[in-house]
Amino acid sequence: MKNLIITAFLLVSTYLSAATCTVCTAGGNYSVTTTWTGSVVPTSADAVVFTAGSGQLTVASACACASIDFTNYTGTWTLNNTLSVSGNITLVAAMTITTSSGTPILSVNATATLTSNTKAFPYTLDLRGTSQTYTFADAWTVNYLDLSNRGGTITLNGSNISTQTTLNTGVTLAS
């Protein structure tokens, strides 16, 4: 009984600690509190949201979030390291994606819907896991699609994935 109560407390605590973190007008480095409204750096349990008024965001060191949504964003996202996302990703055509150094990787490690809105992702898109289902809501263009660390299903929904290089190991593609 005691273990059940502790487990329930931990589950409720985890649920209550998940938040939506919005990039503030000034923007900044992902791992700095002043970059975020509410002055809290997102954790792997938090949703990251950009608005039309959000400033530039730089991912300088490896970071994680539950989902990332750029809807209405017209600024610049500088990806210099790995951003691990455990949920949905929504890009927008009006945004700019760039790097100034490092190895930019967008890593998705849980079942997710990926929406490009015609925005090309110019770096590595890494789909990880052994049983996740990735659904592409529309066509994606990526520089490098890494499927080497996964199994499961990728659902294309009649969309195309264009890439310069693809590692394709243990993947089922469904249309």
C-alpha cells in the first residue's frame, strides 16, 4: 500500500510539473531562464511554443522537450546541438533554421506527428526508438534522415520525404 501511494504521488507530481514554455520576445539561449516567459527552462516533460512575437532561440547544448510548435513564428531558430523531442513537431515556412557551429540534430524519440508546413529542415532528423509510430502530416525535406536506431512504423500519409542521405534499418513505411 505504501508503495502504491508513493507511486501515485510521483505520477501526479510528474503530471503537474509539465508545462508549456513560451520563448519570450527577447529570445536567447535555450538553457537560460531569461529566454522563457515565466523564467523556467523547459524540461523533457514540457511543451515548447513559439509565437509571432518570440525572439531568436539558440540551442547551444543538448536539450529536450515534450513537443515543439513554431506556429506563427517568423524568427530564427539556431540549432548548434541536439534537441530531443518526445512528441509532436510543427515547423512553419516563414521561420529560418540555421546553425553557427556544432552538430545540429533534431531527434524524435517517441510516437509523434511531424508537420513541416513546407519548411525544409537543413540538418539531421533522427527518428529513434524501437516501437514508436511517426506520422508525417505533410512532405518533408531534410538534409539527413537517420533511421538507424529504430524499428516501428513511419506513416507517410501520401507525403514524400526528400533527403540527401538516409540510413534505413528495421523500418516499416506505410502510406
